[in-house]
Amino acid sequence: MNYDFNNFKDALEEVKSWLEKELKTVRTGRATPAILDGIKAENYGVMTPLNQMANISVEDARTLRVLPFDLSSVKEMERAITDANLGLSIMVDEQGLRIVFPELTGERRQELVKMAKGKLEEARVSVRRERDEVWNDIQQKEQSGEITEDEKYSAKEEMERLVKEANEQLERMFEDKEKEILEG
């Protein structure tokens, strides 16, 4: 019997997806609608994601355009974006909101790289936690006689290969983001 790594592979994919989503929220000098993904505003008494309350588009390299479906919700949307403390300038006009991304200073770029590095480390910790769970499971299966000692070591090699592959992918994602931030 060979060890089934499907759940482990799924868990690693979830970690990669999480990091990808988190890195999208780290602001670079370019306007991207993804930065507003986690923001919710009150809409008829219900906290609603902005992308369900408005069309959000890139107007130019440093500007997002938010066109609400209901103009009466502009103030709530403005408050929600301001409260998110993303360091963005918000202007209200008759059509909706214009969100301007300020130029990044060298110091701010370094802070953003540090923030992205922190997200990478969180992802690595998650990978290690998943690896530890799988290794404990493999050892328990060997002790209970479900797998042989040879199968245990084969499973360990496969597990380490999957971990190495996942960590390399996470590192590449971080390096791409770091390049994007620094070259902005």
C-alpha cells in the first residue's frame, strides 16, 4: 500500500492560493482592483464587498474608478476604503469614486517588501504544519502495521519532494512580488 498524498497536495494548493491572494493585497505603485477585494461597506444594513456594490476598473496606471450601482452608497464606500487605511487618496465626484495610488517612496517600497516577506513566512509555517501532520500520520500507519518501514521511508521522500516543490513555488511568488514592488 502506498501512502495517499491527495489531501496533503490539496492543503499545499490552499497555502499557495492563500499566499497569492495575500500578495495581491500588498500595494504596488500600480492600480489594481484586487486591493479592494477585502473591503466591505454597509449597503442597506448589510456589510457587502465593494465589488458587489460597484464596477471597479483601472482608469490609468495609478487610478481606480469605482462606479456604484446605487449612488446613495458612495459615502459608505468612501468611509470603508478610508477605514481600511491603505494609504490611497479618495476623490468623490458625480459618478462615484476615483482612487489614486500615490507614488511609492524607496522607504515605503522596503516596508511593502517586508510585509510581503512576512506573508511568505506565514505560508511557509503553514506548509511545515501540514508536513508535520502528514509525517505523524505516516509514522502512525507504520506503527499500526498499515505500511512497511520501506514504504514509510518512500512516503517520507515523496512528502519532502512535495514540500520542496511547494516552498520553491512560494518563493517564486514572493520574488515576483518583490520585483513588482521595487521596480513599481
